[in-house]
Amino acid sequence: MSERVMPGRTDGLITLGAADALWVDLTAGSAVPTAFGAFTRSPARARVGYVLLGGRVVATVRASGGQWSVPEIEVRRAASELNAVGMDRQDLVCIGPFRGAPRRECDEETPLHWRRRIAGELRELGGPERAARREVGRPYHLAGIDWRQMLVEQTREGTQRTWWLPRAVVRLLDAAEHAETQWVRAARTRQAGATVTEPPSHPRQARDADGRQTTSPEGPTASPRPYNAELEGQLYSVLSRKPGTSRRVAEWACAVCRTVPAAVLDHCHEHDYVRAPVCQSCNTLERPDHLYTNDIRVANRYTRLFRTDTDDWLRHWHRCPGCRARTTLPLPHLAAWTAHIACRSLRPTHRAPRGRTPCGILRVSWTGSQNAPRSCLLTVAVDCCPSGEHRVLAQVPYREAVDRFRVWLAETAPAVAAAAGPDRLDGLPAQSRPVIADTSGEGLALF
């Protein structure tokens, strides 16, 4: 029988078993599924001094008799934060496996490494079905979240498996990893300065059963600061080679969603300028789907990029001085905009139970390059038509697509349009870089 929380306790501490039961009980109605064993089963680190619950660090305390406990109020706060998270199970982010991914700067201060843990377990067990039938005692939660209930496996081109999680869960786990990094750094700093005796200044204290004061190892941690164009005008090829860049990036909040810590530097591959630090979720949202050398598939995510959060994304793309001076977008995004917005009226529809649905999947290919605008031609087509047709909707010259985009930008986001153009070429690279094909690498800020 699991332990019950004792409402009459005066010290505010509950055992790990009681905390497990309380966590599951409080989050029973959450949109994000949680798991029992958040405090007692791997990768919980209760005996190291803390436990991750959602995006929050909860400190653990060794009471008299060597028993580990946690403050009940902190468990309730973490549960309240998780219950407030909304989740769209259709808004998915690919979390692996990635081919040819460059090794990111390894931060061993963060034991969570949730992407690595999920990939390792799925490879070992052979997929989500076998992972669901794991042996007793195997790790099955991350930060108290049962990721198996939300994992989606897809197969591309009949052979390659890919794994996906809802965007809200990805952001939660990214926030948990960042919070853990900050906690470990703060703990090491306190340990290094333990020789200096100072009165405790942090309110996270509790008293054990003998009345002695016990200070939690959790201390104040620095929250990610807003990005204020500190890296504007810098070249990614130069900045990415500087040591400590990944550590510096994590100190900012994502410049797009502004809700979780940044993880990568997004940059323009056509001009090589850094745009801003962004989180993995926003970096994946921005990336065109099935990008090849001169061909992309226009996924549903562009509804959000060009309609729901238009101002934020256009302002973000125009952080590149080259794109801002030209008042345009990188070629793949301009191609997607042309198909999704400029050619929207040309897309056929089919009857559906609730009205009509757009035909098939939009695909855009191009000949030539943005570096030779006169010879660049965008071809918008429909693939996977339910009636078996594959039709070309339009062929739009690059310059015409740019002119249409400028008109649409002035109408849709006048503030962004006012900050852009006319062409100001002073200080821009003498020769633009070519569009780079998608290598499906984790953490790559492609466009």
C-alpha cells in the first residue's frame, strides 16, 4: 500500500513514496501524462539532492534516520504548473533518430539528456511497442512525465523510422534540462565556497524531526534572460567556432516563443548571419519539411508560421541583415510562402463530411538559385491527390514571388516591412552562400 500524505505534519516534509503518490494524484487530470516513480525510479536523482518535476527542480532533504524527503508544497507547485500546460497532440516535433548529426557541445552537468535517453531506450528495446513492455524497474519517465504515452513513430520512404513528441512536451523537457543545469552549477558553486561561513539566505529550509535546521541544496538560479539583439550582425561561421558558445546560448530565453531556454543559434544559410538563439522546438517548427537541394514539401506548420504567429516569425527571419535588406525570405521559405499564400486560391479541394478539404500535399521545387534571380523559377504542385492526380498549379519566377511577398508583408506585418528594405547592401557578404540541403541533423538551425 502506498504511503498517504499526512495533512497534520508541521515540518512540511513527506517521504519519497508519499511524494510519488501525491504527484500522480495531483496531475491525474493534466493534459501531459505523468508517471508513478518520479522520485524513486531512474532517472530520478532524489539521493543526489533534487528531483525534476516537469520544468521545475524540487530539492530533497535527508531527515533524521537517513530518510530522504521532499517539501510537500514544492510538489504541489510543480503539479500546478504542469496542470496549466496545454497540449496539441497533432503539433509534433521530430526527436530522432538523426543521420549525420554533428556532436553538440557536451554538457555533463546535465544528467537528464532526455533526447539521448529516449533514443537509447528505443534502440535497445526495438521501438515504442517493446518499450511499452519493458522489464520491471527500467526507466520509463523523464521529469515525472510518461513520454511513452505520447511518442509517435513514423516511417519515411518505407524504411527510416522517426520518433515524434508533442511540442508542449518537448518544451517541458527542454526546460527541465535547463533547470537541472542551473541547479547543478549553483550546487557546485556553493560547495566550492563551503569554507566561507555565511548565514543562510535562501528560504528553502526545513527542520528535521529533532528540530535541527536542514538547508536544501537548491539555491537561487539565474533564469534565462530575454534576447535583445546582442548577436546581431555576427557571422555564424565565426561565432560557432568560439569555445563556450553553447553555454552562452543557454543563458538566453528563446527569441521566438520566449517561454523556454534557448538551445541552438538559428542563422541564415544564404547570408551566414546569426538570427537569434532559439529553443529546439521553435528551431524544428521553422525547418521546412522534406527539404532537398531544390525541393520542399509545404507542411501544415506553415499555417502557424504565416498566419497564427506571422509577426513573430517574420521579425525573426528579418534579423538576418541580408534578408532584411532585400525584404525577402530565404529561398525555401519564400517557396513555401508562394505555395501556401500566393497560390492558395489555385489549390483544388475535395468533398469531405464537413465541407471541402484541400487536395493532397503542396510541394514546391525550383530551378536555378536566388543568386541568379532571372533564371530562378518556382514550380508549385500538388502531390498525393486522393483522386490519383498530380498536378502543377503554377510556375512563378523568383522576382515575381519576391514582389508578391513584399506587397503581402506590407499589408500583413507593416512594422516588419517598415524596418526592412529598400536594398541596403553596405556590409553584406560580397557573395551569398548557396542554399544548403537538409541533413536531418539534431540542433541544426537550417533557415
